[in-house]
Amino acid sequence: MARSGMANLLLRERRYIDDQGTAVWSDNELQDILDEHKTRVWRERLEMEKTLISGTDYEYKIYHSRHANFEEGGTAYFHVEGADGTQRGTADYIVDYTRGQITMTTDQSGSALYLSGWSYDLQGGAADCWRERAGTKAGKFDASMDGHNMRRSQWFDHCLKMSDYYAKQARPITVRAFTTGDFDQL
């Protein structure tokens, strides 16, 4: 059974991959695909939003992460801390997990807040799902007989186009290259 904090992410991912009716992937399978596209956010300093109340009075209640599509699930998977490392209780804030926005219940007077959690690249997961679906359509071929044309390969082509579409929207992937052994000096 998929983790409960993944429910909204799985629903959104199913919309991206046209898997809303009879499911092609189980929740566990889809969660496994998304787990390959998750990023650990650890003590990210949140960007605070200065909101004008009146005249020269401001309040600081809204904070933004650079990341989005967070796994829900309370403090086990998502938590906010003050600069001193003390964790804020979930009653102290409201979260928009999709946008990565935290709204505090009281003015924070410009205090720094830090976020830890798991952020998911839904577009990267969708690209993988569409490629996987294309693999199941690889046996589809065009046929013509008695003046009728069946272009079954369109399904395969469509899956690849959708995979490319989402791959272009996915987060960039960075790798760290390293070598072992000796190099000759030039």
C-alpha cells in the first residue's frame, strides 16, 4: 500500500499519464516510479514574503520554498524549523504542498524558517510512465486490407511524444563525474 502522504501526488500523476479510469499502474508501482524522481530537501532556508498591512506596518506569515510537490504526512516527511533548530508544530502553519508555500498562523517578525521534506518531480515520473507505456505498444503495427487502414502505431508514437513532452518539463539531472586510476600528464 502506498504511503498516505503520497495520495495527492499519485492523483496528479495519474492525470499526467491518463491513468484515471482502469489503472495501468497500481499505487505502489506509481509510488516506486515517483520515488526515483524525489529530491531530499534538508533545512532549506525559506524565502519570506513581506506583506503590507497598513501604512508602514508589515507582517511575515507567508514563506516559499524553491521546491514544489512535497510528500504530505506530518512531521515524519515534512517539517518546518526555526533558525535555532526547534521544530514548529503543524498547528503553527498551513501548507500548500503542491506549490511549496507555508503560511504561518502568526506573524514571524521576519524570522528565518527552514524546511525539510521530500519533493517530487512529477513531470520526470510522467515521462518514465509514458516511455513504459510505449514499450507495451511496441508490437502495434499498421495494417491495410480490403481498403481499410488500421494505424495502430499511432498509439506508440503518441506515447513517445507524451514522454518527450514531459521530459522537457522535468527537473534537470545533475551528476558528479569522477575517475579512478592514474592519468598521464600532458
